[in-house]
Amino acid sequence: MSFPEWTIRALRTSLAEGKTKPSTLADLALSRANGNAGRNTYIWQNAEWTRLQAVRSEAMPRTEGGPFGDGRSALWGLPVSIKDCFDMAGAPTTAGVRFYAETNGKAAHDSWLAEELRTLGAVIIGKTHLHPLAYGITGENPEFGDCLLPGDCSALTGGSSSGAVASVVEGSAVAAIGTDTGGSVRAPAALGKLAGYRATLGRGNWRGGLHLAQSFDTMGWLFRDLEDAPLLAAPFAPANAEPERRFRRFAVVSVSYLHDCEPAIVENLEYTALELESLGLERRTFDATWWADSIEIFAPIQAWEAARIHAGNFDRIQPDIRQRLEWGSRITDPEIDALRNLHRVFRDRMDDLFAAQELLLLPAIPVARLAAGANHSETRNRLLRYTTPISLAGVPAVAIPCAQGGMQLASARHADESLLALAGQLGAQRNAMKSLSAA
């Protein structure tokens, strides 16, 4: 099966038509695993276990209905990866730090997320690399090695869902579970030229998952083809999800906000806005000057919560993250109360903005590439400036891949299905244009 066909819809159609089977896809995925220069896409993998999961999926009976007419879920038989901050029975959970693997040993039970994926018939290829504790945005890791983009050994994947993006780029997974606290799906998606989905805060169940900061942690996906986005609402979608609705307008961040953006990113922002207009949406502009304080609200709350999760283990964590944890441990109760008040005010103001504009469009991050081995001490804040306003709002966002970098399109909380449907329309439009160009 050729690499360009490695999309959710193409593979799932082949499965439904009996042209391939989960075991065949699993073997192909395993043959591609750890294809980056560091050979570290996955922190844990067991080929025999994965093959047994594929056999288990094959035993799920075919019926009628469903998105592909065989009565099975959209994820049935598909090779997926899962970020190594979620438990899987019989495997260690490192959170990107060897200390936790050594201390906690192998998990006795699946996390809710792993359990849900297996119930849906997905075939888990392994547990992927991440920035230590999921507390970073570059994908650098001194214990498991920096995660490099497959095909470009001089570029970092971004993080913290570093192995997730690598798994999709190398073709060992057709979709990858990531998490997004301050941008950990959106940043690697942009750097890997992939699509991404960050769910509304509170979707899914974190049983058996290691939090970084409960106020901001969300689940999400990285995947190749934007047209596949509507198929990925599961497993996070609640039973009482809001009815899908059609958006009428969107607002692009004002040019003044883009002062630190690479020129190619600005150009692709304009191109993406034109694409949305061609879908019939009215275009507006919004002023994001008041977002200037977003990092000052986000970072200390994140550090305060992370410090309490990892209390007693700071000395086992790498120095730069240890410093953030120590800082968080020193934040007083009155200080955190004041920060939470500022957070509520910010979130309410974002709610008003979404009520007025429906959708917000801006770069996912201001750069198209992170050089491996470079000094990234200033990179974190530069990237978080674009991602933390969406994180503070707790809203869903779709990462839109571009020729250089990527954009993020965000909607109000719990409008996930509507946002994913729009992303799918944009992806279908792009695919139609590619077909015309190739004809």
C-alpha cells in the first residue's frame, strides 16, 4: 500500500471492503516504527502485543451501518499511537522520565483512553515519546533523546506530543493520540505539517492518565488529512454532544499581533483565510492586544498545579523543568487565588469574543521549523504567546497544515463536532484542488 494512501478514510474504506485487514496494516505500521534519526518515536513497543490486538480487532463482527457501512467504528482496525502519559496494562508509563518507569513499574490496568481505543477496535502500535512530564513545547528530552522529524534529522518535532507527530509522519500510525495543555498538539502539528485536533477542556476521562495541569490539560489527535477530521470526534465525544451547526463567520487575528511571525507564516494565514471565505464564511478581524497577559496568567497556574502532582520528585527531573516546578511550589494560596480570578475574567472575555465572531483564525505558532541542537531557551515563550489564549479559554481547536507551518482555528467550548465538520470541508476542498491539479 503506497504512502499517499495512508489516511484514515482510505485505510478504513479498504478495511470495510475487505481489501486489507488490521493485521496487515499493523505489520506495515510496525515496519515503519522508529523511523526518525534518533530511533525514538516510541518509548514502549511490543510487536507481539500489537499483533494480538490486530487479531482481536479482526474478531469484531461485521454488521451494518456506521460511517463505513460495516457496523464498526471509524477507528476499527486502524494503527494508532498513544502518548506515553496514559497507562496501558502491562507497560510502563514514563511521562518522558525514566524515574517514573522505574518507580511505578508496569501498569496493572488500561487507562480510560487506552480502554476506549481498544473498545473501538483501534490497533495501538505503541506508546510515544514526549517532552519530559509533557512540560515543554520543543520535543527535547535528555533521557530518551531529542525527538527529530522523520526525514529531517536537523529539525525537532516540537512537543510535548513529539512522538505522536513523528509516528504519523513516518507512517507507523495513521492517527496519534496527543495531549494539549499549552499547545502540545498544535505546535507539533504545525512543525510536522500535519492536521491536529485539541478537544474542549473536560472531554474524555483522565483515569489512568498523568496530568500536567488539570486546569488546561486536553486530549487530542494528530493526523495527516484534514478531510479525516470529522471521524476523530471519538473517543472524546460525550453522549450529549451539541448538535452540529453551520458556522457563518470567522475572524482573523489583526496584523499587529503577528510582529514576531516568520513571513511565510503570515502569507499562509492569508491563504487559509481565503480558503475559509471560499467555503462561504464571512471574514472579519479581531484585535488581540488584550492577550498580552495570557502567559503571565497561564504559566504560574500551570507550574502551581504541576508542582503538586510531582511533589517530592523534583530532584529526579531535568534542571529547566525542575526550576519551573520549584517556582510553582513557592506560589502562595492568595497568589493562586488571584491568578484564578484573572483566568476567569480572561475566559469570560474569550467567551464573548467567540459569541461575536464564532471562529478565530491565527497561526498555531509563529515559526515553521525548530532546529535541532539550537538554543531554545527563548522558544517556549515565543510559541506560547500564540497558543495560551486558546488554552486559557478551554476551547477546541483544529490545527490546519500549510505549505510552511500551520494555522489554528478555534471555536467556542463544546462546538467540537461543528468545528471538525468545517475542517473536513476545508480538507475536502483542498483534496479536490489537488486532484484537479494532477489531472
